[in-house]
Amino acid sequence: MVMSGGAPDIITYNMLISGLCRKGLLNSAIDFLDYMSLSGCLPDAVTYNTLLHSFSTYACWDGVDEILSIMNESSHPPSVVTYNILINCLCKHGLLDRAIDFFTQMVSENCIPDIITYNTLLRALCKEAMVDEAIQIVHCLGDSSCSPSIITYNIVIDGLAKLGFMEKAMDLYHQMEKHGTCPDDVTYRCLIWGFCRADLIEEAVELLKEMGNSRHRVRDNCYRFIIHRLCQNGKLDSAKQVLKMMISSCHKLKSTVYSNIVAGIAGAGMNEAAMELREKLKEWKILKE
């Protein structure tokens, strides 16, 4: 391009740097950064953020510090996008403490975190079982201009449910409803699996009913698991009730799905329960005689 008389523009340089970064050629990408400045084409925010993303992805933290230093001396200081890239990569590498340091730094520099920043940190906090800290952040967001989204609530509810803190998960569920955020399929799925893992099957059934009333989709494997656990706990009437709910909501399922449920229960040694469920399915014209 240069030999033909046309000088590369910023878009061309950014494409070249992005291509080098995707191939892991970080030193070559930095060389291009130097060449850009010498040729009179100054890097922009896209250039720096592309480099930061790659250096962070490959855990080249010295390179990250160097690029941040260059950005702070340029007309493109770190933005919320820059910090979100860094915080996300640090969290993925398990470096939560340093991610929090960058969060504190961005706030001190009057770079306002957005909901992506908070969601990233909340996911990392839950992964580290720091659920009380996560709940506190959600509470603070509720009183701020950066309101929690459905994704925000789902991240923390899922983290709580996986750790067995179902009471706290339900408290947050009620808080989101109070603040006008409607639960979605993901919310219910996280709660139902949490109740099942905690062997609180009746609570899971109540949520299934709530989902049915609000026309939320329930996956068939969720129904299967609950039916199986109800049979294990000797609650056959509830198992039949859930089976009927499954039939009503999963119209397109083949009869073999229901046969497999019965076979699975029989295979677990619950022959009487399996026979009763099979008879009910025949009565409802789902299975043939």
C-alpha cells in the first residue's frame, strides 16, 4: 500500500494489529504500534483496547501495564470499555483481587462503571463463594443510576443456588420482583435446580406451577429430574401432578420420552411407582396399552 503511494489509515492499522493479536504475535503487534506513531498515524482507543484484550487474554501483565501507561499519556486514556476488558480477563484468570483494584482505580479516575462492569465482578465473586459481597453490590445498585438488569439478578441467584443458599436466592428473587424486574426462564431454572440439589423438591414443584401460570418454558429434563426425586421421596401423587404438568406444557414430546421416564424410575428400583405412572400415562392416552 505504501509502495503504491497510499498511506495506511487507522482502520488498516487496526485490522493488521487485530490480525496479529488473534495469531498471538503480540510483539509484532507492538512493533506496529511504534511504526504507526512514526508514520504519523496515531493509535486510537480501538488500537489500544485491541492490544489490551490480547495481552490480558495471554496473561502478559507487564505488557498490559505498559499499554496502560502509554494510554494515560495519550489523548485516549482508559475508558469504561478498557476497564471492562481488563476486569473480565483478570476474573477469567482467577485474579479477582487485581480486578477489584482496577475497579477501584476506574472509580477514582471518575470513569463510571456500567452494568457490564458490575456483572463481570458479580460473576467472579459468586464463583469465589463471596456471595454476601455480591448481594451487597446488588442492593447498592438498586439505589443507584446503574440499576441491576435481569442478567445481574440471574448471575447472583445462580451463584447462591449452586452453593445451596436457597433462602438468600429467594430473597433476591423477591427483591427483583419488588424493583419491577420480571424473572425469566433462566431465573426459574436456576432456582428449581437449586431446590432440587438441596432436596427441597416441594419448593421446586411450587416454582414449576408459577412458571406454568406465567407461561415460562420449562425444559423436559427439569420435569424428569423432579418426577424422579418425588418418587424417591415416596411422593407419588406429587410426581403424577408434575407429570401431568409436563404433558400440558411439552406438547411436542414423543411418547418415548415418557416411556424413558418410567423406565428410569423402574431402573432405580422403584417398580411400584413406575407401574403407577405407566398406568396414568395410559389413562391419559400418552402411552398405548
